Amino acid sequence: MVPRHPADYRDAIEHAEVVQILAELPADHPACVAYASGAREASDSLSMAHLLADRPDLVARLVAAYMGHGARINAGCQSAGVLMRGAGSQ
């Protein structure tokens, strides 16, 4: 299991996806080390992808995890906007 750095911004879902991806690598792989240490190279899933250049299958999964996080943020903002408009119109 790859430990989570305290400065990690990822939500619980993206974090779980990243941990599953990194679990396929040896613990001393540069991507695992960077993620656990909070290094700039692992500051987000897209930045970490270059450390996995030899594993395009894992890069694709990292990109999907990153995009999923963005979609969840956008959905949350849209929901809040709808609720705020609904409350103000009464």
C-alpha cells in the first residue's frame, strides 16, 4: 500500500484509483516514491504520468482518474448552483 502524503489534494475516489494503479509497480518505482513523498512530480495525476512512460496502460488509468475528479468537482458546483438559485427564487 502506498502511503498518502498529507498535502495530497486528491479526493477519496481519485486517491483510491491512484493507489490501485501504483500497486501494480514495485514499491521503489519512482512514481510510488514520488507519490508517497509528495514530490512535485506527483503533485497531480497528470504530472505523475511522465514517471510511467514505459506503462501506457497505467498512464491511461491515471488520466481517467484525473478526469473523473474534475467531473465530480464540476457536478458538485452545478448542484450547488441549482440549489442556490432555487433557494433565492422562493
